[in-house]
Amino acid sequence: MSSNLRQLILVTGPARSGKSEWAEHLAEKSDKSVVYVATAQELADDAEWRARIERHQQRRPASWQTRLVPIELSKAICAAAPTECLLIDSLGTWLANLLEQDEILWEQTLKELLTSLINTTSDVILVSEETGWGVVPAYPIGRTFRDRLGKLTREIGAIATSTYLVTAGHVLNLSQLGSPLPRFHPVGDETDSAKP
């Protein structure tokens, strides 16, 4: 990661693919103070969830700061210093914490997040899950989660300096290998470019 230019990096992939490890590797290469922004909420009655959180904690260097930000992600990004590299893990967990927002409030939350990412002077690495490659969920809240996360990662991918796909323990730099869609519609424009 360059020390001269602000970095906005999106790391996406399926469960257990290695995306968090890749994001941590990128953060370690930064010459900035790393701040791990944890979006998960600890669930006292869920031992498996606590074990997942502990595995992530054990991988992180002792020098990294940790900030627990389950909801107010935009504010945390705006408050970051230019000397910091934020590693936000993960967008899917953050979105799940806000899933009860109606569409109007969610669109406002999404715009605030994108604005904070565009305006921040810190480096930001975001980890996001890929949920749209499977079957369509049979229940409405599952479809809402999948659709909102897909749009969220697409919006961030459009402004990111680098986007990586991690799958089966391998990393692909989509910014180098791929091409952005020629007709991208910003937040709030529901036009589907695939339709006539």
C-alpha cells in the first residue's frame, strides 16, 4: 500500500475463503496505525459466535487498536485520523445489525457511508461477504439482506482504489483483471441497466 495516496480497498468473498486474512495482510503492509473496526455484536448465549470473534482477535497484532462499531460506521470513518488505516470487518455483519431499517432509512444510511468513504483522509480496508451466488432465499428478510449487501458492495467497488475477490484461499485483484460496468447507476437510482 502506498504511503502517499489514500487507499480505499474492498475485500470480498464467500465464507471461510480467507478474505479476512487477506485484509489483515494488506493492513500489516500499511505504514499507518491499524485500527480494527469490529462490527460484530457479542452474543452472550452463542458460544460458537464468541469462538469466531476470539479467532479473529488472536490473529491480530497486539499493536493494533480495536474499535467496536456495530452501528455508527459512518461516524467512525469520519473520525479517523490521516495516520490511521481502518480495517472494517465486516460489512455483512454491520448490515445485519441495521436490517430492520425501512428502505428510505437504509438508503440514507448507505449514502452516509459512501460519503464518509469518499471524504475520509485515512486508509480504509473493508471486508464484505458474497451472498448472492447461491439460491434466492425463501424468506423476505433473507432476500432483503442479500440484495442490500450486493448493492452495498457494488457501490463501494465503484469508488474503491482496489477490489479483491478471495475464494478457495486464492486472491484475485478485480481492479486489475476486471472492467467496471459501463453503465453504473449511483445510490438512489433503481434503474436496472440489464433491462431495455
